Amino acid sequence: MQQGLSCPEGATICHLVHVGYPKTGSSFLKRWFRTHPQIGFFHAGFAGYRNPDEIALDASEAAPQVLCRVTSSENLATPTRHAGVASLIGGPALSGSSAKVQQLACDRVADLFPGATILIVTRAIASLVPSLYSQYVKSGGASSLTAFCDEMAALLGADESPWDYDRFITCYRRKFGAENVIVMPFELLRDDPVRFTTSLEKRLRLGRHVPQPTKVNPALSAVEQAWYPRITRRVTGLPRPIGRAILKPYFRAIRSGRLALLAHVLQRLKPLALNADRDAIGKVVEAWRGRAALLAAEPLFHPYAHEYCLHDGAPAICRSAE
């Protein structure tokens, strides 16, 4: 455990299970969990441990007691067969996710950790879609934003949509009790990370630990989002021996940002329209509208009611912040 805040002896340890959603600041939160001196957290671990042996090691060394242990996986909100596989978040990668598999994931979390506190972070759909598209492009997606939005509208508008926030929140409240389910808006994390983490610390009865202000996993620039799908189509269309040889290095170059200069050079040579397709994003929002009514009762969501379609009128097409 890092040096810093002290933990009172005999304090009860809470177990926080962070269940998603994708593109709601999960990478930022994991870094904050990892650096908080009163939180035990290990990336891709359970309850802050890498493996069961670490529980024994923790006990044998009489390690300083933390006040909260965290399990975190945004895949629990959108479970698919791609869970845990390299960054596949947009488009077809979500086609296997549904309300049924969400319920099964919730049931299994409850079986394993019946006394846990649950953290759900949501994001307004108008800003979620461009962020998901950026991640999709990073992962080698070749569809245009308009085509991507058509697929997302069908997914989010379906009866089994994994982005039915009302149904998802209700699922966890029934299993763990409403008092043990914390629901917070990504928009607060975007606008005021200190207030977001302070609010969470109060719920978990932790001391203050100010988060680092830098972004984690930032979105691609508009130029990169315009050009990468075009380049990807060319690369994947190469003759098989050549294409197979360069495909993985090419995708790694996208994710690491090494092709940003190429995209900007191409944009200078042959400028493409960079404005987001607001009509296409608006169709996704309309397909989803009405699936977040429970959030109207949550004080932290009041400043963002318009973005969540909790009032009449079209929500603003918000900036992509992650």
C-alpha cells in the first residue's frame, strides 16, 4: 500500500465492484483506484488482489489495512465473447451484448460478492457515440461514422439494448439493495474530476486523494477519425501475404498515435469534411431516448438532465472527452 493516509485499526473493509459502462472514464478511475492509499486495487484482479496467494501474503506480512478493495471491469455492463480481448468496443464487437447477458453477469457478481457496493458510471448517448466510434477506429474499424451510427441506433433502440440505463440500474438495485448501488455521471468526471472523486470518497468513507489531472485513453482527433478508416480499407484490401504481414503492426501504430502525422499530411493534400454527422448521432439518441428516467432522481445528474434527455427537446451533441 502507498504511504499517505492512515487507516484505523479494525475498520471494516468495503468491496467496491465497478461494473462500467465503456467510455465513461474507466481508465482514469483505475489509475485513481491504484494510487489511492486507502484503496486496494490490481488491474484485472479480484477485490484488489492479483491472485488468492496475495491474500495469504497480505495476512502473513501484517500489511497495513486498506479501507476499500476494488474489482473493476467495464465489460460487466456490456458482456460479450470479446471481454478481455484487445480493445474491441464499437460496432460488431457489441452485437453479442444484451439485457439477458447483463442479467447473468449481475447474478454472478451477486453470487461471488453478495455484500459488495456497486459503482455504475453512465454517459449521455450524444457524447458516447463519437467516443465509441473513436475507439472502434483505433481497433481497426473501417466504417464511416454514419454507417457506425446506423448500427448503434439499431443496437441502442432494441428491446434488449445493453444501454437501457433504467433496466441495468434496476437489475443491480434488486440484487444488492438501492443503498448499495452508486450511480454517477461521466459528465461530472469530465467537468470536475475532483468533485467526482470527492463524492465517491464520501460514499465509501475514504480520505481525500486528489486525482492526477491528465487524460487517460484520449479520443482520436477529427483528422485521424476521418482518415484511418480509409487507410484501414486500403490495408485490409492488400494481397493476403502482404496484408497479413503488416496488419498487426498497422493497428499497433494507430493505437500508439504513430500515424497521426500521416493523417494530417493526407488532410492537407486532400481535405475531408471533419464535422461530426449530427443527424446520424441524433438518430442514435432518438432510438435510445426514454431509457434513463431513473437518473432524474439522482442529484448529481441534475446539471446534465438535458444531455440525458430527461427534459423535452434534443440534447446537445457533446464533446468527446475520453
